[in-house]
Amino acid sequence: MELDIIQNKVFTLRGFKVILDFDLAEMYGVETKALKQAVRRNADRFPSDFMFELTQNEFIGLRSQNVTSTWGGNRYLPFAFTEQGVAMLSSVLKSRKALQVNITVMRAFVTMRQFYLDSKELKVRIDALENEMEVKFKDIHEALTYLLGPPNERSPIGFRPGE
């Protein structure tokens, strides 16, 4: 499974990067119903920072953002799994494919985190460069203003007749 495909299934909800249950079920090759049953049977392994159920408003908001989605007639609101929740799924879904998908999903989360950190570092460097250039341009602007301004009147040096 390609990292790009997984990264496109990651959303930010409640401050967490999450993947929804039906996307995970598709990746694992199981029915969403089976995945949810396995999670409910092992609810003690999934605290709220590992997995949570979307509210109706969150689900509607996601559907409106993803117009091309095939999220048809669900009767139940989807579960959202954080990175730790996806890792915990490997202990609940004990197939070889689940293990392989988990490894790929973990790599996708790590890649996204690294990209975020790299972009954050780059932003700091750009801000520092902008500040430095702003100071330099201010100095250049002042020098040009002085040079292009009206000439200063000088008083004559030496003896002036009539004084």
C-alpha cells in the first residue's frame, strides 16, 4: 500500500491526526462492521486519545469537505483512530495483512510528522530572513531618502564682504 494513499485518508479532528474506521477496514480487507466489533470487544485497549466516535456535526463536516467520498448509508457514526489507536489495532486484528498495513500506516504518520516539523523549521528560517532583510531594506531606504533629498544649504566659508 502506498504512503500517498494513506496520507490522503488522514484528517485532523479534535486536534488529532486520525484515520476513519471505514478507511482502515478497506485497507485491512475486512468489513467496517467486523472492525468495529473487534474494537468494541476490546474497548479497554482504546482510550479516548487512541480512538473516539465522531459526532454528527463532525461527520457532516467531513462529508461536506470530501464531496467525492463514497461514505454512503452508514447507520452508525464512524470511529476515528489516532496513530496510537491504529497501532493498537494490530493487537486486535491478528492477521498478516493487518500487521503489514499497520507498518505502512505507522510509516505514513511518521512521514507526515517529519514533513510538519521540516515545514515548521523552514517557516522559522524564512521569518528570520524576512526580519533581517527588513532591517537592511530600512537602512537602504533611509540612505536613498537622504541622498535623493534636497541639498543641504551650506553657509559660505571664509570672509564675507559687508560684514
